[in-house]
Amino acid sequence: MRLPSYAAVLVATALLTGAVEAPVAQAVDAKALPKPLPQALSNALPMALPSVDMEATIKAAQIDPRRPDNTLTPGAKASVLLVEQALRDRQLLDAKWVDGYFGTTTIAAFAKYQESLGYSGLDATGLPGKTSLTKLGTGRYTVTRILEPGARVSSDGFTINTRTQKMLAEAERLLGRDLVLSQGSYNPGGDPTSAGTHDGGGVVDISVDGMSAATRTTVARALRQVGFAAWVRNPDQGDWPWHIHAAAISDTDLSSQAQHQTGDYYLGLNGLADHGPDDGPKVTIRTWEEYQRS
């Protein structure tokens, strides 16, 4: 039997793996291509792993636990299923919960997996981080659209992360004015009225001193446009002065309480304990990454 040329095998392999498209292969002498490809070569080709879209998975992990029903987060089902199947095979999740819905049971299972890796605190809230999501998928799936909060930095004397810093800078650009923080992130127990939302990353309070009601709303709108769940807070809602509370959607360092707020924001709620309707300016909800692509 006459074996196909080395070049033909390379082209056939590239076609099967999607490395090149058919028009490229047409430049090769069709007679040199094996018809059909020898089974031995076909069997030797590596199988491409499916991929988990981290952006979609993180979005589902914020929204699904806050839903009153089992509606799936659009665009997340395939990725969530891969994660749940991996948790199931590690005996961390019962098979009946492998449904593409990243609800409280899946959150708890993922938190157990994070703990098995030696993580605790903010690193074991059940919200997947890059490292835990990638390790869980070893040999099973790859991870795309990776999210990372970045290093911790100082702003107005408060600690935030670089993702939050970039988001604030873009909001300032849109507004044409500087914003002053009255509270930052990674501040566990620093303000009891915050109910733990500032314990992790991605959450800030903005001072509104000297702002009119219209300006406060304009600032909240800009923060929402760049990917924050942001609300103007007033003294009638709690034991606090007027300020703007902003939580960076899909920050993987969010505390559990802040995750709940971002999920509520997607569901049209105000992020407070009363689960009231959203009282902020209406904008298309986007994450920071979605804003950048738009």
C-alpha cells in the first residue's frame, strides 16, 4: 500500500483538528491526500477537550443561587454542566444536581473542592477562581475567557484590586470627573453596616459629598455601564450617610454577601436585605469584560 506523503498527513491532521480551513488544504494535490484517512492515523490524533467559559460560569454562580426558580443563566449551561460533571466524579455533587444550574448545592460542592485544595476564606466561597476551575478540569476541559481580579493596590487610602481600579478609571473617564472612595475592598469587619459586602474584593463605596441628586444618579449610571452593580444609598435605608455602593460584577474575590448582591442586581433587585426592586438607573447589564468588548 502506498502511504500518503508527510505533507498530506499534516494537512489532513490540521483539517481534522480545525487548525486550517478547507480552502488552505485545496492548495495540496488532492491525489496525495489519503481517502479515507487511515484508521491508525485517525486513532492517533488527540481528542480536543471541551471548554468551560469562565465568564459564563462565574455569571451563573452569582445569579443562579438567587433565583426563585431553576431558570438557567443564558449561555452558561454547557460550561456549568462540565463543572458539575467533574464535581460529581469527585463525589462532591450528587448526580441529580448535574443540570447546568449553578445553584446553592453546586456552590457548596465547589466550595468543598476549593477546601480540598487547601483554600479557605475568600478562596473557598464556592465562586470558581482561575486556579480551582482549571485544576478541576485537568484532563476534562480547558478554560476560556479567564477572569482574574489582579493584584491589590491602594486608592484614596483604601485597598482595591487592579480590575476594580481599571473599572473606576473608566467610569471617571465617562463622567469627566474624579471619584473619591469612602470605603474600599478587603475590609473584613471594617464597617458592620456593610453586612460583609466589603470583606472581599470588587466592592467600594463612593463619596457623594457636594453632589446633587441628579449627579448622584449620573455617577451610579456610569458605574453600572462599566460593570458595577451600583446603587445610591440613603440614610433611610440603613445606618449610613448618603453614598454610592458599587460591587464589581464577576470579581472572583467577591465575598459571599457581595456575590448575592450582584446576583440580585441581575434579577432587578436593590441588593438590600428587604429584596426590594432595583431603584437605580436602568442600563444594559454588562460585566467589565463585556463592556470592553462592546
